[in-house]
Amino acid sequence: RKNGELFLQDLTMKALYNPNGEIENSIVMFTDITQEREESLHIKHLSEHDLLTGLPNRRLLQQEFRFAKAAAKRNSSQLGLLFIDLNDFKPINDKFGHTYGDEVLQVIAYRMQACIREMDMVSREGGDEFIVLVTSIESATACSMLADKLKSVIAKPIMVNDISLSISASIGIASYPEHGDNLEELINIADSAMYAEKKVGKQEIQTVNG
């Protein structure tokens, strides 16, 4: 533009010929499509991200997994998948309302993103469940260390309207290629591992209370 700002054009050029069939002139027509492109990109972003937390959704996770798997094959490395479920999240919604629960989810999403590398991905599976895709690792030890780190940051109190809320997480781990060759297999295995951990945690709590 005249002010130096860049913008997108849809340009059409048509040649004009003289009676001898030679190009004599041309007509150029252009349309500013900057807003149209921005709206298209916005719609694409909405289709690939969770509206509440802004995290990638399952659709974008599947795309990223395909790329990460191809890279893992080339580099003879491994992938890790962490299935995360928040413990005792429902009581927050029941006692304080969904506004408080939504705030908790947004804070936890931010904390988890701050824990991972740029090459990894945190996605929201739905409700109080999240998935972390860990790329280019040499062993499952890296996933275990990340799981401990995530549990620690998730467990930190969250202040919502001067009310301190605390929550914890159960995390199951699966790895490629050891536990499966596709995303669904890894999710199912990590999900089962998460529920096993959650069950053990409840038994420990019951024993302490008893």
C-alpha cells in the first residue's frame, strides 16, 4: 500500500491483440484479498484448536503425529505419548460453577505448554483430559521425567477470584514404536496406563483415610 503496508492481491491479466495477432496492450485487474485470507486462516485455526484453552485438538494432533512418526523413522528415534486426566476436577465445577472450572483448565493448559519443548505438542482431548506428544527421544525415561514435571506444575494452587483451588493429575505413558504404530493404539495404551495409576492413587488415599 502507499503507507508501505503489505497486502495480498488476486491478480488477473488479459492480453489485447491487434488485427495482426500481436500483443498490443494488456488489461490488469486486481482485488485486495487480505481480509478474505485472514478469515480463511482464522477458520482453519478454529478447526484445529480447542476454543477454551487454545490448545491443538485431536485433528491437529493427528497431523503432527504423522510428521513426527516420519521423522522418527528417518532418525531411528522414538516418540512418547502422555495421556493426562485431572483428578477431582468435577467437584470444582459442582461447587463453584463452570466459570471457575474453565479458568482452571486455561491455567493448567498454559502451565503445560510452558513445560514442553517447541518440538512437542500439548493437545486437549476434551473435558479434563489432555495429550502430550513428545518427539525425538532416545528412551521412555524422558517421558517419565516430563510426566513428573507436569504433575508438579499442575498441582500448584490456582487462584480464581481470591479462591485457592488445588488439583492433581494422573498420567499414562506409551511410546512409539514399542507400544504401537499409530496414534489410536498409543492413546488407548496410555489411557489404560493412566486409569491404572488413578486407581492406585485412590486406593492409597483410602488406606491413609482408613
